[in-house]
Amino acid sequence: MKKFFVGFMLLALLASVWFMGNSFAFSPGAFGPGSGHGYAFDQFHNGQGFNYERRENFQLERMKEKLNLTDDQVNQIKSLLNDKYAKLKVLRTKLWNLNNDYRNLVVNKADTSQLESKIKEINNTRVEIMNLNTNYRIKILEILTPEQRILMSMR
């Protein structure tokens, strides 16, 4: 019985050391496992949230290098980007407000018909954002030459 008890205590000690080791495994500059935002966030973070325009401009520079875009193509894509961001800003603000309205309805225990209509509005706005992004990608493909499209598809 004494050997069993000592073995059990040793096993419990090893398990607790293992769990403590995992609980104190911090990622650099964060406060726990899985914290932090990774390379992409660090590269494009401006202190106020994720900067999508900066990310897209970075991607545009990469496209310019890989696809050998002409200056005219770059200017056309930049104008598409500006148009996209103007529309996207409105849609994101709308989505943010709809999500807040939905949370308020849930907190105030609204009836299910109100909740369902708010969910439909949220989903319709998400579909609008997806359509905007899809149309943007299609317009970019229209600007590219057939050779550039092939290069783009070979990521």
C-alpha cells in the first residue's frame, strides 16, 4: 500500500509540473498560450486595428513584382482599391451597427421574430461584402493579360 501511495504521489507531482509548465508557456509579448496575432498582424498593425489598405497596398506591390504589372495596370488596380475601400467602409460600419443592435436585442430578451430579422440583415450585409470582394477580384482579372492570369493562378 505504501508503494502504491508513493507511486501515485509521484505521478501526481509529475502531472502537476507538466500542467504548470504548459500554463506558463507564453508567446513573446503576450499573456498566455495562443496570444498574439502572428506575422501578418505585426507587419500591418498601425496601433488602431488592422489596416486593410496597407495590407492591400503591400499585396499590390507583390503582384507588381510577380506579374510584372505595367504602370497603367497598377493605376487601374489602385483606383479599383480606392473604390472598394470607400464602399467597404460603409458596409463594415453598417455590419458593426447591426451586430450591436443584435446584441442589444439578445440582452433585452427580444422576441424571436425581431432576432431573426436582425440576423437576416446581418447576413445580407455579409453577402454584400463578399460580392464586393468578388467583383473586385473579377475586375482585377479583367485588367491582367492572359499570361499574368496564368501566373496569378500559380501561387
